[in-house]
Amino acid sequence: MKVRAFKIRYDTDGMDGVARALPKELTFDVDDPDFDPAEGLADLISDKTGWSIFGCEFEVLVPNPPPPSQIERTVTLKYRWWREGGIRPAHVEALEEEATQRSKEMMGQGFTSGELYANVLVDAKDTDGGVEYRGWWEVEKS
């Protein structure tokens, strides 16, 4: 939003020379979508000039754009698993489930990527302690 303040009346405690030297008109670019010139303009003028004001008139030169009527975003979860000796087909489902669960947990904590670790034991072909896999996950937004 762009706002022009004019006919600014400063509180200079009777110092006429100071009052004459201060700008009678100022223009501000305000990024806050909730900014109300009637409430916040005096603070902007004071911050800019260092003087309080009794009041001013204002006009909105460029209003804030309206909020979007809809928003759409695609979020893609990418993950990779690896293991020396390759990934056993019987482990794919367990690895997919682990990647989804772990990435969801970490996204809830604010992360957008991270390491994966799984120890999978699904059948008699697996070693006693299971088969260890390492991996990485990340979120891509478009």
C-alpha cells in the first residue's frame, strides 16, 4: 500500500522555526496488509521525522491487493534408499512406509529434508538382526 500524508501538523512545542522546516507532506510504502492509516500513520511520520504530530490528512495512493481467491501448491516427497548389495524386493513396502512416516514426523518439526535409517526384518532370508538401509528424504514445492 502507498499512503500520502499531507497537511501534517507537528507538535513542536511552539518552536515555529522547527515546524516550518519539517515536511508538510510524506509518502510511505507499507508492506503490512493489515495497516490502517488512520491508526498507524502518526507513528510512521514520527519515526521518519523524530517529531510527534497533532494530526494530518491522508490518502491511499495504491491500496493493498485483494487476497487470492484460491491457492494451489504441489508438494512432492522424494526419498532414496540404498544398501550395499542392493535393495531386496521384499523390503520395498517396508522402506516406503518408513520413509513416509519418518518424513511426516520430521516435517511436523519444521524440517524439509533429512536422513533415513531402517532395519528391515520381514522373512527368513533376512539376517538375525535384520537388513540395514540408509536413505535421504526431501520435500519439493512447486
